[in-house]
Amino acid sequence: MTSAAQGDVVQLSAAGTASSAGFAWRGGMAALLVDNLSGTPSLEIQTPSGAWVAAHDLNGDVITAGATDLHFTVLLPACRARLSAGGGAMNAWLVGI
């Protein structure tokens, strides 16, 4: 079992139509923080088979949005995570809580 990611910070910034590189996440609850947003971001996690699937917040909603500055609370397994910029650009972080 992997220890929870409390206190970990992973930067997921992306720009344009490309997705950020996948980053290792140790699992656990996190705040997804986004600022200076243009576009529609989408948080994705990688399955064991290598496919990327949309992540959901604690309310069960897919992590996509259109505001300028955003905060979502997520509970993720140990996985690789990435952010799709949705045609825009942003600064984004997963912060373990």
C-alpha cells in the first residue's frame, strides 16, 4: 500500500490542445488548484492498461470547468495524473490534503 499524498504538490500545467505529461500521484485526497485559466481543463488519470480516463470530484462530477480560477477536491488512487488544457492554458497543481 502506498502512503497518502498529504503535503505532496504536483504541477500539472498545460497549454494548447496538448495534455500535460503524466505525473505520479501516491493516492489520497487532493485539492486541484487552477489559475490563469483560458480553455476548458480536464483532469485525467491513467488506468493500469494505459488508457486515460476522466477524473471526478467528490460530488461525482467530471473535472471540467470554464471559470478563471478554480478549486476542486478529489480523491484519487495511486496513479498517474495529467491535465488537458482544452485549447487554452493554465497553471494547475494537485496538492495533497
